[in-house]
Amino acid sequence: MSTSITVKNIPQDLYDKIKRRADRNHRSINWEIIAIFEDVLSVRRIDPEDILVSARTLKEKTRRFTLTQDFIDRAKGEGRS
């Protein structure tokens, strides 16, 4: 069984964004709003192993960079007169 809702006083710029998004996705405005609700309200289970893999990959990519206090101090001072 479906339920209907009415949303009033939608700012024009927000309505325009929804309309453009609906057009891109070949949906009506109604179906686009439903898709947005589903996306925002969906429970996303994050696998800790995926996070660890991403962290390890980032660590490997940045391994050759070393931040020293001297580097940080120089970076803070760049562009300041």
C-alpha cells in the first residue's frame, strides 16, 4: 500500500535541482524524490575490512612522503608577509 505526502513551500532553486536530476535519470519528479529518500534513508553497512584495505592502500601511496616540523613550519609561513 502506498502513502501520499505533500511538500509545500519548496524553494525554487531546490525544485530546479530536483527537476534537473530527474531529467538526467529519466524519472518523473515524484520518482526522483522517492529515489532520493531511498538513498538517504537506506542503512549502509560498512565492512571494516574495506576500510582497512583503503587505509593500507593510502598508507602505501604516501609512504615516501615525510612530514617534518621544519616542513610544517615553512608551509605555515608560505604566502605570509
